Amino acid sequence: MNTRQLAKIAKRIGFWALIVLIMVYAVFPFYYAVVTSLKPSSDLFRVELWPSNWNFDNYISIFSQTSFLRAIFNSILVAFSVVFIALLLGITASYALGRVRFRGRSTVLLVILGVSMFPQVAVLSGLFEVIRALNLYNNPAGLILSYTIFTLPFTVWVLTTFMKQLPMELEEAAIMDGATPWITITKVFLPLMWPAMATTGLLAFIAAWNEFLFALTFTLTDAQRTVPVAIALLSGGSAYELPWGPIMAASVVVTVPLVVLVIIFQRRIVSGLTAGAVKG
Amino acid sequence: MSTSIKHDDAPAGARSFTTKPRRGTKVRRQRVKAAWLFLAPMLIALTLVAGWPLVRTFFLSFTDASLSDLGAANLIGFENYLVYDDGRWYGVLADSVWWQSVWNTVYFSVVSVSLEVVFGVIVALILNAEFKGRVIVRAAVLIPWAIPTIVSAQMWAWMLNDQFGIINHMLMGLGVIDAPIAWTASATYSMWAVIMVDVWKTIPFVALLVLAALQMLPKDCYEAAEVDGIHPLRVFFKVTLPLITPALMVAVIFRLLDALRVFDVIYVLTSNSTSTMSMSVYARQQLVEFQDVGYGSAASTLLFLIIALATVAYLYVGRKQIQLGGD
């Protein structure tokens, strides 16, 4: 064996070591949360990489709390409603922005881009006032309304990008047949836009599911909270003796759906994340 | 998050296929009318949740409004920002905690975004290589991005726990430290704990943007470089890096804008400790916990101005043209 072959083998080993390192770095915190959640409270403070005795007490404890079940229900309600509204308003707006030339189009796009860069805190007091005025304080509907501030701009943006790529012959044929713009959207474009809508819907879902600041500020009682707030407040009270077992169990419960979504739809998510930024 | 900034030198991916009937035809007029009709719901929604609240926040910052009674607000001019009274300065701009939070935010943003870019590029280069199981590795890398920030903060808080955390356990096992470190409680280490969590969570985003750019690079110049026997590192700095710079710039601006408004990770990991407090945490504390809507709105307005200024400065310095939905 000569030096060149040796160098080649060393390179391959180094490469795979790096891959393993990246995998461990990415997955370990989640893995460790799963391990912790499966430990009985007596074992909690012994560091181990594999639970020596399996135990589901932490899961039983969080699922027997009605406030946690309510929080899961609220999160699902809010996330699905937000996705539905963002896609509904987004698809019509993106038709207008992607297929029709009109004066003021670039101004509208500039406004959308501007809104997507808003710091959430900058609108906090104004939005608080709006939500109170509409009588939606401490109500999931208030969260659904407020989440459009970050889901709508990027939904419109990405859908506009996809809408532009569709061939114009389709639309010309529809116009020749006398279809109104509404018919053109629902009958011609909608069937073709499903992949793009799935991608943006997924990203909007994840964003709404994970949101914290508005959920913390615009809700007051346990029954109206979403999961991130419920988990953050499990640790509330004193800074000592946090209920780490239940916190980790709750964390695993809310994360598993997302991890599954990511693994199934990773290609879509990647294309959605990069669609706006790279393709232009 | 993923809005588009198109650079001059970005590859012309999507050409516009917008139909252009002749000006003034009936069809065209009908289409323009329909376009505005279709835009209306979105514009109304954005006015309701973004435009109007922003205007109200500006307005409230000049009042003494309190959370318990928003209606009973009196205009007090610039008193929330800066006022000289009885030999002392008052207001957000005279508050040392505010300036501390500004410094914390800037420090956090610069350090974490720099680390994310370096590690993001490394991960992207690896994912760009052909190897078995690449799909699995890519899915694994995406996991931190999908985990809610609150959950990642809690998971890391547990791993960084001073007495029972695995990180102290491992570091002591390796002999790096003699005594456990109170990562999230000590003024010295808590900012690093926050940065650690943020870097872990956002490397995937940077890596994916860079990976998308890498996959569009022409293969032939790499083959040429290999034939000429040029060192891979040299190829990276002379060929790859200049070509992916536009994508990197996009990733950096999104990450910077995100980092400047950071809230969740700091709030959960270190609550309201002043040694890590960001501008968003400061503004929310004034607004909600101290119920001082006027003062909190002033802080929010300053945060908004800082981010707007940072965006303008970045675009000016980078001399990158924002091309809106280009034709």
C-alpha cells in the first residue's frame, strides 16, 4: 500500500467522521430529550445515554392535565386556520401579482417585503389595541388574526414566484374560452399550484405552531394557551426544582409531528425555503 | 422568512410569462380590475395586523398610556424617549438597561450570525458531496430548524443544567472544567448559552440556502481545476466562495433581521436577566410586565428604527439591488 492510497483512506475516514459529527450534533439534543422523558423521576438526575428502566409516567402526567390537552387543541386549531387563511388570501393575491401587469404592482410587492421584515415587538402595543377592540383578547381567534402578519407576506411571495413560472398558453386558452379571472384561478391554476401550496402551507404551519411572543402576550388563561406557551410556563414559578421530566415529555410530544413532517416532506421544505431567496 | 431579494448576478431562473394583451382592451381592463379585487383581502388583512398597529405603536410612544386603560392616554411628547427633569435625564434613551439590551442584541446578532455562516457553509459543502445516505443526513440536519424555539431552549436548558446537565458532566469527564458551570444563570456564560442554542437551531437554514446555490454551480470549472491539480481549499476561496456570495448575502440579511428581533430563546433560557436581555425582551417587559405601554412603545419604535436603518445600511453597503418580482 503506498502513501497515496493511505491518504485517500484517511480522507474518507475524515469525511465520514465529519458526517457522523454533524448527525450527532443535529439530532442529539432531541434524542436526549426523548431519553429524559422516558426516565422515572428518581433516575432523572443520573446522566445516561440510554434509559435503564423505561417508564411512561411523564407522558401520563402531562396527558392527564386538561390544560395541556387544551393547549394542543388550541395549537392545532390556530395552526390549521392560519394555513387556510394564508393560502386562501395568498393564492388570489399571487394571481394578481404574478399574472397581471398593473400600475402599483411593485409598490405592493415592496410593502409585502417590508412587512415580512417587521420585528413582531414593533406592532405589539398597536396589535394589542386592535385585538382588544375586536374583543379577541385571550381567544385563539386573536392569535389566528395576528399570525397573518408573518405567514401572509411570505406565502404571497413564494406563491407569486411559482405562479409566474406557469406557462401563459394555459391562461390564454382560458381567456379565449371566456373564463373570468376567478374561474381561471380555481379551474386552471389551482390544480397546478398544489405542490407550491403544500410547501408554503407546511412552512406557514410550522411558523404558526412554533410562535411564542404573540401567544404569550395575547392570552391570559391556561385554557386559551398554545403549546409553546404551555411548555415555557411549565417551568414558571420557582427557578429551582423544575419538572424536567414532564417538560421533556411535552417537548417530545409537540416536536414529533414536526420531525415526521420534516422527514416526509424534506424536499418540499427545502424547495420552499430556497424558492424565494435563490430563484428570485 | 423566505421572501426574495434578487441580485444582478443571480441566475435568471424564472422568466416572466405574464400575459400582455394590448393596452386598453376590454380583457385587459377586466384583468386589472380583478387583480385589485383579488389583492383587496390581503391588503385589508395586512393593514389590520401590520400597518395600523405600527402607526398606533408610533402614536402610543408619545403618550402615557398604560396597559390597564389604553383609552385614557395623554400626549406627553418625547418624554418616553428622553426628558430632562430636575437635574436628571429620564426616558428610554437615558436608561442604562436599554443600552445594555442594545449592546446584547448587537453582540448576539454579530456573533451568532458569523458562526452560523461559517458552520452553515461547511455543512452545505458536505451535503453537496455525493455519498450514500445523503438524504438521511439532510433530513437529520433539518430537524433543529423544525423544532420550536421554545422546545429547543428547554432541551438545551436541561442539557446545560448546572448540577445534572450532560454538558457539564461530559466536560468534567474530559477534564476540561473542574467544577460545574452555571451556564444559564451566570453573567459570563449565559450569553454564550443563548448563542449556542441559536446557532444550533439556525445552521440548517443557512446550510440549505448555501446548498441550493452550490447545486447550481457549473461543474466544468471544478473539473478543470482538478485536472490542473489545484488545491481544493484554493478552489473554494477562488471559485466557490465568490460564486455563492449572493446566496450568502441573502442568508446573512435574513438571519440578521431575525437575530436583531430575537425574543423566544432569550426569554425562556434566561428570562429577564439583564446580562442577556435583548431589545425585544426589554420592550415587552416594559409593555406587559410593567404595564407601561407608552414607554414600551417608545422602545419598540426605537427597535423598529434600528432594524429599518440596519436594512437600509446593508442594502446600501452591499449595493445589492432589490428587484421586485422582476420582469
